Amino acid sequence: MRLPRPYIPLEIRVAIAKRQYWQQSGFDPSELKNFGETELKVLLQQLFGNAEVHLDHDPPLAVRKKIRDKNGVVIRYSPDANDPDFLVYRRAEDHKLKTNIRGEGAQYPDRVRIKKIRRIERPKPKRKYSWPKRRFSKCDSAKHK
């Protein structure tokens, strides 16, 4: 069972945008005060222009290590779902490409990686191997010489 995708608070979204802005421009926006919804929009405008932007979990939640309780129910992910170091703003079309067509670099797309993890985590039935039941014929050593 998977956890519902948690809401990402404004302060975390701002921290992600600040980090990406700092990586791209070299200017540290943390010197600015009073970051809110409008300042976040301004930062995203500076980063991506007028393009539609999505917030992407990188790596996807389904691929992350799952922390389970005693009953085997998933209680959280490692790293956490809202960890700003593992969230990235991307253009909507880039996010769609990464999710469905190809991943970053030479990786599989996210949906293929998720499918592989689900296949690995699925319980496998125990197979009991039994030797084949066949009779061995009694042959004369004279016939086969």
C-alpha cells in the first residue's frame, strides 16, 4: 500500500525555488525577506519565463525506500516526501518527458522505474520443486554395445 501524496507547504516550495535560483544565477535569494506566494511566482518567472511549471519528486516516491511499521504498512519514505533537496521545479513538458519517455541522462523514465520496483517488491509464490516422475528402463548392457 502506498501513502497519499502529501501537500507541499509554501515555505518548502519557496526553499526549492531559492535553491534552483541560486544554482542557476549564483545570487543567493535568501537575503531577501518576506517570501510568499507572489515572491515565489517572481522567482519561478525568473527561472522559467512564462512556461508552465511542475514540482517533481526526484527520485519518484515509489522508488524511494519505504519505512514500514510492525504490521508492514508504509508509514513514510526515506528521504521524506517533502524534503526540499529531493524536489525540483521543471517545465511541464520536461516533467512529462522525464516521467513517460526518458529519464535524466541514460535512466529509464520514472514510470518504468516504478513498475520495476513494484515487480521486485511483489511477494513471489514459493515454488516446490519435485523431481520428474518417470521410470528408467532396464536395459541390457548387451543391447547397447
